[in-house]
Amino acid sequence: MAFFTKEAQELIDYIGELNAKANGGFELTSDLAHWAEYGITTKDQLGDYLDECVQKEYDADNIVEDEVVYYDAPEPTWDAVSRHDSNEGW
């Protein structure tokens, strides 16, 4: 039987809670040696790390290189619309 420090046990319990919420999706490893390689030894450190990962992904997905973004640019003429529609099978 393994004995852990209070912080280590809190980290294991926290990982367990997160994995239970994953509902069969992406789960975190409960291998403390793995997390120690990232400098994570407490529940708070893991929470901060995961928040940073989410923010990094959010920022990467929301890069705007130009000031003006046309999500659905207007067609220049009705002929262009007709060509577009015929290509779509309308």
C-alpha cells in the first residue's frame, strides 16, 4: 500500500475528479512522476497548467492577421451569385 503526502493525495483525487467529468473523453494520467516532470506536484499547479493549455489553444484558434475579416464576403455581381448557386446544385 502506497502512502502519499497530503498534497500528492489531493493531486491524485483532483485528477480523479477531472477524469470522472471527462465522461469517457480525454483523461489525464494519475502518474505523479509524469506530472513532476512538468513541475506539477499540487492540485493548484495542475489547475494553473490546464488553464494555460486551454488559453494557449484558444489564442491559437483566434488569431486575426488582418484588421478586416469577411466571414461571408458579398458576391461582386449577380452573375457571380448565379455561378456560385449553380456550383452548389441550387
